[in-house]
Amino acid sequence: MLSQEKIARINELSKKAKEGTLTEREAKERSALRKEYLESFRKSMRTTIENVKVVDEEGNDVTPAKVKALQEKRKLN
């Protein structure tokens, strides 16, 4: 996950953007930080989903085949 300092900087730059005082350099920095944040979030979400096991009310494993395939692939590596 992204460091607290980087998240704070994203928030700071977003606040400046709302106030209309964001420079072009700061806008580029904000864009790069947002991209880094989204990549980190997606990686974390992907890892979470790949480790999920879905069970119905009757206790049957109903994990989607695509997720099961990813889990099997990870076991082999």
C-alpha cells in the first residue's frame, strides 16, 4: 500500500486543485501519485480476490472457476 506521506500529499494537492491554486508541476505530481495509488490498490484487491473462497448457505464451494484457476496457478509457482 502507499505510504501515509504520499496519501497526505495527494490530499493536499487535491485541496489545492479545488482552490484553483494548483501549478502545472503540482498537477503532474498529483497525476503520478494517483496512478501509483491506483496500481497499489488494484494489486491489493487482486491479491484479496485470488485468496477468496466462496461458500453458499449449504457449505458448497461455489468459487468462480476463473478464481480457482488463478489459485491453482499460484500453488504451482
